[in-house]
Amino acid sequence: MTKIGLEIHCQLTNLQSKLFCSCKANYREFAPNENICPVCAGIPGSLPRLNQEAVKKATMIAMALNCSTPEKIAFFRKNYFYPDLPKNFQITQLNIYGDTSVGGSGTISVGGKNIRITRIQLEEDPGRIIYEGSSSKNQITLVDYNRAGTPLVEIVTEPDFETPKEVRDFLNILSDLLKNLEVADPSLEGAMRADANVSIHGGNKVEIKNIGSFHDLEKAAHFEITRQESLHDRDIPISQETRHWDDKRKITISSRSKEEDLDYRYFLEGDIPWVKINPEIREELKLKMPESINSKKERYMSKYKIPAQVADVLSSDKFYSNLFEKAHTKSNAKEVANIITTELMGLEDTREKRETSKLTAIHLKELADAIQTGTVSRNSSKNALHEILKTGKSVSLVISELDLGNVSDESELLQIIDKIIIDESQAVEQVKSNPQTINYLVGKVMQITKGKADPTLTLNLLKKQIGV
Ligand SMILES: [Zn+2]
């Protein structure tokens, strides 16, 4: 059996400032070493000041992942020497005096399976090392501290994943959740990084470090399982080791460095006192929490009887679920959900198309109502939707301009039906002995009216004229 555990690092990219100073959290817009101050550059004598917003956002992530949140949190120094770490220690969290990280243990359901979260901690990102030069002879090493001190949330899971697909499903849920909470934009380069541990058949655990994107995390897990299976098949022992992910060659490579065996000599960070998170603050954060994707899905299914698959697609897309919330009424909810998931999402399949679309929630509501009252058929509504996206004209105007309205005038329909009864006398006889075959005649009416005849009215009139 395969076991995969994850350690995921997410930058809180939507914050204004770094974790312990007022430099910008968005370091991406600066030239190298322009977004630094004595605190994040580790100048002796400078003192960190904790970003309260970062603690609140990290607590919200913990709550959204159903993790416990402690009354008091503490920060620790993790000591190691590396050029990207200006202080020679990283300020992070550790649970040696009980649960003092922003998030304790919790569980999240992924495709019906429970994945246990071990803990969630808040820490600072180091700077970045950049290698320049083409060969080892002329290679130089540069370091940029703009990123040093950026708020980072680390999410550690138990080894509960059994396939790379489960890993991907979890990452999709996590990515949606971070966007939904408005704490991070996971699509930014370097905003999400991960380590994974993989073992098969109860064997040794292999750590994979340095995975730079969600996309690569699934690939890395896949590669590592295949590599271990191949060793296992040839009775070669799998050694417990750390491997690095090579994102160019898309393989894992054994890491020869001893850096992983370091004793980090953790101790309490004396420059930051323990932080008490008052129950009122936790209540306030709970109230601010947007509805989770899962509970939104449940609500769509139970309140409006929207099918699970449609509810799933709708609830996991923030843009369209917002549109749904504005457009639906209790009676047309199912129809609105149907238009969005079967038509609209296909027509607006890029961000650009969404942004230039002229469609509003009012259009959507009116179109759903028009289908329900029989003013327009579901088929013709597709053409109407197309036109509305381009022009923004009202639903009633589009229906009349494109002549999409249903033929619901009884005398007009009767004329058509009477002619069909004469032309299709054989089919009419068949209906008399087998009433089910009446659908053929309904089809004929639809053909002549180009699908615009009111289906219920057509059926009733046909029955009446034939006498069945
Ligand atoms: Zn700074």
C-alpha cells in the first residue's frame, strides 16, 4: 500500500506587510534587495514586531481546515546557517509546550475520504538564492532578501494519501479554500511550495524536497511511487533518504548533502512574547469566514434539490457561485444552476471572456424565468444567451429581436396541427392504437415551428384533435 504525507508552504500573498516588519509582503514588484529593512535583513539589535493580520489569516486557514485553534501561540527559533537566511535562524512554530502553533490537528474530507491534518504553523519565508553563469567555473551565487520575512503558512498532513490523484484533489480543495478566504493567490510564482514523503508496502519513507508548484507535486509523487515499485520488484531495498525534485527533468534525485540531518537547536523566540488569541477574536473571525465550498454544495443540494454533480461544479467556482447567489430565486434556482453549468461555463471559458461578458445576474434570472414560464424553449435559450453575452440587451428584447419566443398562440398551433393530421394520416392511426407514438407528431410540430412550439400545449392539442 502506498502512503503519502505532505508539507505544504503557502505564502499569505494578500497581506500588506511582512510577518515581522513593515516591508511589503508583495516582494515580486521590487528590484533585488530593495524591499528590505534592518529587521528582515537580520541586522543585530533590530527587533521583530508580529503582524496581527497574519495571525488572523493563518487562524482562519486553520478553522477552514477544521483544525483546533489554541488559546495561546508561541514562536521558536530554528537555527541553521544558509546564505538566504540573514539572521542564521528562522522564526517559526513548534508544539513542544503543547499545541502552540496557529492550528492543531484536524480532518478534511477529500472525495469522501478523511485526510488528517497534523498541524498548521506560521513562519517567515527566507530570501532567495540565484545562481548565474553557465558552467561551474564561471558560476556566481547571488542572494536577494526581498522575500525574507514574507508570511508563510505551513500545513502538515498525516501520510493518509494513497494515490497521486488524491493528492491533486486535496490541492484543488486547498487552493480553492485559500482563494475563497482571500488570504492568498496560489497561482503566483513561488506562492506555494511543498515537500512530500512517500513509502510503499510499509517500507522506508523517502522525503522529496523542493517541489515548486502544485502541478509538480502530483508528478513528483507519481515518479517516486514508480521508482520505488521498480526497486521493490527487483528486491532492491529502498533506503530511507531525502531526495530533491528536479523540475527540469521531472525526476527525484538523491540528496547527498548532510543538511537534512542538522540539529536545529530550537528555542523560544524571546523577542516575541506568547500571543493570546481572545475568544472574542476567534468568534469575530468565525463570523468573517466565508461559507466553505463543501457546505455551499450541501446547501445547494438540500435547499434547491440541485443534483450533486451540478452542485459540485457550481460551488467550487467562486465567480459563478457568486453569480448564482445574485440571480436565483427559490423557484428558479435549479434552472439558473443548469444554465450556468451546462451553457455559460462553456461560453466563458477564459478569464478574458468572463471579464468582457455583458451578462448580469438580472439577465440570468430573467432567462431562467422565461424558460420556466414557457416563453422560450431551453433550446432557443442558448441562442439568447449567446446574444446577451455579446450585446448585454435585455432578455425580452433578445427573444423578440431574434424571434426566439415560443409559439403559444393556440389558434396558430391548431392550424399547424390540423395540417399535420392530414399529412401524417398513417401516424395518426398508429397513435390511436399505441398512444406513446404521439411523440413522433410532437416532433413534426417542433420541426415546423423550429423548436419554438410550447411542448405541453402542443401535446394537449394533438391529443384533443386526434381524440386520444
Ligand atoms: Zn523588513
